[in-house]
Amino acid sequence: MAPAQCAAWDSYLDVTHRLLPALRDVQADLGALNPQLGAVAGRILRYAPLWGEHGPMLVAALHSATRQYRAGDRGELADLLWVMANRLYLLSATPRLPRRDGRDRSAP
């Protein structure tokens, strides 16, 4: 698996197995989510250039998620993280990521 795919998979797992369950637990401290959200943010910012058109979308969603986290908006944050998780899953499952110049790899 390519490093960009691994990063997408690791981020998907962090979102679906750590962040979303913690957001559903109303007794969980939002401050405890900071390390996991930071790990996901770091991967997205690092690998976004390798994810073609999906990279800028995930970066924009990440900035919105950060604002929602700081505002303490659990519901909106959970919804946005779910959408991000779906995109990260697709990126991790795609055998051939888009080229950096946006062209299809199979094109000559």
C-alpha cells in the first residue's frame, strides 16, 4: 500500500474508531479528543497534495472541523468527521491515486 493510502487508512481508523465514538459519548471530555484530531490533521495536511482533488476538500473540511471542535459543537463536528471518513476510506481503497497534475495515470 502506498504511503498516501496508508495515511488515508490510518486517518479513517482514527476518525471512525476514536473520534466519532468519543463524540457520541456526551460524558466524554472534548479536550481528550485533541491528540486524535491533531494526528488526523497532521496526516491530512502532509498527504493532501498526493490526494488529487480530494486533498483540498479534506484540508477545507479539516479547518471547519477545527472551528467546530473549538466551539464545542459535537453534532456538527461528528457529521463533518463522518463525511471526511467516507472520503478517507475511498482514498485508502483506491489502488491508484490521482497524479499530482490531475491527469489519469492510465492516460499516455
